[in-house]
Amino acid sequence: MPTAESSAHGRAPSPLGMAVDCRAVSFSYEEARSPICALRQVSFTLRPGGSLALLGASGSGKSTLLAVLRGLDETEAGVVLLDGMEPGGAAYEALRRQVGLVFQVPELQLFAMTARDDVAFGPRCLGWEEPAVGDAVEEAMTLAGLPPSEFAERHPYALSGGEQRRLALAGVLAMRPRLLLLDEPFVSLDPVTRRELVAILIRLRQRGVTLMLATHDIDLAWELCDELLLLEQGRVLAAGPWGFDAASARPLAGARLKEPFLVQLWRRLGRDPASAPRSAAEAAEALA
Amino acid sequence: MLVSISGLHYRYPGARADALADLELGIGPGELLAVVGANGSGKSTLARLIGGLEKPGAARHAIACGHDLLTLAGRQRARRDVGVLFQNPDNQLVADCVEDDIAFGLENLCWPPDDMQARVDEMLCRFELSDLRQREPHLLSGGQKQRAALAGVLAIPRQVLVLDEPTAMLDPGGRAEVLAAVDDLRADGLAIVYVTQEMDEVVGADRVLALEHGTAVFAGPVAELFADVDLVRRLGLGLPAAGELAVALAGRGRVLRGLPLTLDALVEALAVAT
């Protein structure tokens, strides 16, 4: 994983996780019969090592925002600052390469003959040489719960669905992202594999990687993320801490989103929803 | 029984083991059968077989809507009475716009144009797609695609509906719509086979079938499956959120009466003096 020394072009060492400052970003898809405005002046910030749940109905702009943050699409207005740096120039491009994006159903992108080669693809494209590539692959596969000794030589298509999902994630982790963007990472996973993926993301968060997670699973978002960014038709409805409290209007109701199960439970039990636990284990501790 | 299957075997060409072995299944009008199991347990294979999309390897009998799934003619007829919705709508949307895609099946069945238009309008309305009727499918979000695909499957009147993780890519609002639509269809008398990884969605089913490596290891009431926590874990499953909390509490020495599967039941169980 990146150390405090890995920084762009001789600046002072950066914290492990990248800071994001998204300022009034707008983006439209031009190819339709009439342009579709997918993002309208979206602004939010994310501190180094922070974790942000990207929420919103289908079509609200979540995937588009992740693509823009990763630099796959250029904004038509507004800017995305990474570690406080504005776009333009080699230093910014170097930071962009430290942003990892895990697409929806990422196992559709597995293509190599062995798991090792698939995971190595990213680092090799970045121009890394052996043994740095080998180290990155080992580390990433281990972090993703795929011990290299067991999985390195296996054919990706011979793995189970859950293993493929984790292999695709390893392919992104091998590039040592300081900002990890995940687009619906839990879709199509069985409950046990889902918990395994949650554990991996918690480990990354503990290491200080900045996380941004688009998901419809409000309970996993609540467990993994300190803050939220709620989009509706490309606009920001809410940004920042979750904001549940006994008195205020429920922040998610306007977007047809239910509150996390544990928040609902805390309300029903007459406890302060702002202090609701993040996981079943935490809840059990509080209620036992 | 709308679907009656006994002793079903299926093996993918070139595979070393059966994807389904000795499977038994029965479902009647208005019933919702949930099918659960880890990735690779055979759920999607079973869905395809019930829909007449694969030829069974062998079976004592395999009947869907009165059609024999062991014969080609039977499978072809079954495909009309049994609708199947897959996980990935990209594989099911074929036309240039949503409206045309919904009409696709009806056109193939030679519906009169007026009837077809009325049915398409009904489906667009039911799935809140009216504003998107002219939209190109590749410009829809994942959830919108799934709704469009479902509308297309249901445009043809069905007796049985097989849904393979239909809400996987939907937002909670879309998920609620699909579940409400499924409830309506159940009330209309359709038999529904509902493959899912979402344990909260299993709670409302009449019965649940749990698969492990292609065999049925449980068939019966939902509460009974969830009560066997060891089995649930072994199968790669979880419990509904209320159940997971109850199990975590038991681990800390606070055992609730019964295993609550919903928020209401959990609140009630917690209210009982310890």
C-alpha cells in the first residue's frame, strides 16, 4: 500500500488517503437525441482517509460522478481538486493515477489467463517494473482474500463469482490507489461474500485510504461510511455527516430512501438515532 | 400445480459435475417460492430450466403450465406461459427504445396493433417508464434498464414468472416497485419463483428452496430455514437484518424469544423483560 513517501513530484509527503474537493461540477451526455444533463453543479469535499457513501436513485448521476472523479470523463464546468491541486499539468495527472475505480460487476473485465497476470495488468500499464509489480500483485491479492499461493495461477473464469469479484478488486488495489471509488460493489454477491468484501473495505479504511462508495445498500453504506453525498437528478440533495437526530426532518426521505435498519431500530426503541450503532455486532453490544 | 418437477438433473456441456441433481419443486397459483443459495449453487440454472430455456438432462417429470419440459415442443410452449427475468437487463433489451422493446414479445406473438399499443401503455405506466418510452436502452441507468426488461417480460400475459435476482441493480425505490408488482402478480394468481440474495426479500415468501452445489438442502417454511443458523451460514447465506441482530445478541448472552425476522418482531421481542 502507498506509504507517506509516495507523493507527486517532490512535494511534502501526502497522507495515505487522498483529499477530494469537488467544486460545482457539471457534466452532460451529448450523444442522445437531446443531451442528458447527468451532473448539475455537484460540490462536496472528502478529507484524506474519509469514507463517503454516494447515494441516490438510479439515474441520479452516481456512476457519472465516479467516472468524472477518476478522470474518465472531463467536466464541462467546475473542477475536481485532488489533494488541493487543480487540473492541468503532469502533477495532477500523477494524482489521477492514484485514483482507483472499481466498476459495476467488475468481473466482466477479467481477461488474462491467470489471476496473477490479470492483477498485474494495471501496474504494468502504469510502467512499473518487476519486482515492484510482483510485490503489488502479492499484496493486492492477499488484501482481497485471495492468497497468491492458492490463486495466482488459477484461470479467472474458473473462480467462483465471489472470488472473481475480489480478483477484479485486487486488480485495482494493485495500483495502490489513495482514493478508491467503488460503483455498486455488492451487487450480485451472496451474503457471505458481501461480508468478506465489507471486511476488505474496513481494512482499507483502517489503513487510511480514502473511500467513496456508490451503493443502494443503505445498511452497508451506514456501516462503512462516515459521510454521505445524496444525488437526485444530478443535483446534490445532501452532503456531509449522516445527520440523523430525533428532531430534524429525515434527510433521506426526500429521495425515497429508507433509513438504515439500525437507525430505524434506535428510533423505535426511543434512543437517539444519531448514536445508532453501525453494525449488528455494535448493536448487540449496546443492547445486551 | 403450475410447475411440477421431480428428479431433475442438469449438467452443463463439458462440466465435470451436475449443476443440478435430483431436484424436486412444486408451485401453485398465487404462491411465491424463494430460491436461495450461494453463487454457483444452481439457482440461475434452475430458473432457466423452469423457463424452458435449457433441456433437462433427466427428470422423473418436469411440467410447467401443462407443458412437458423434457420435449422440445413442450419447452417452446412453456416459454410463452413462463416469463423469465434475468439479473442483467443488458442481455434482454434489444430494441432502439423502451417502448419498442416492451412491444417486442407481443409483436412476435402477432398481437393486433391496437391491443399491443394498449398493453405497452399499461406496462409503461405500471413501471413508471412513460417518460422514458422513447429513450435508447443504452442511455438508461442500470435500474431503469431492469424495470424496462421486467415490463417487456410481463407484457405477455403469463402464468408463472421466474425472477432471477430482479432487484439486484435497483435502487430502494425501484426495488419497492418490483416487490409491489410481484405482490400484485401473486394476487392475480401467478406462481412466482423468486431467486434472490437479499434475505429481507425472502421473508415474505410462502416457501423457500435452498440450494447447495446443485442439490436442494432445504424446502419448506421461511422461518424454519432461518431458525437453523448453522445451515444458513454453511449455505453462504445470511439472515434478515433483524435475525442477524438477534443472533449477535444471543452471542452476548441475551436470547430473544423466537427468531425475529422483521423490525416489528425485533422491537416486540426486545420489549419482553429479560
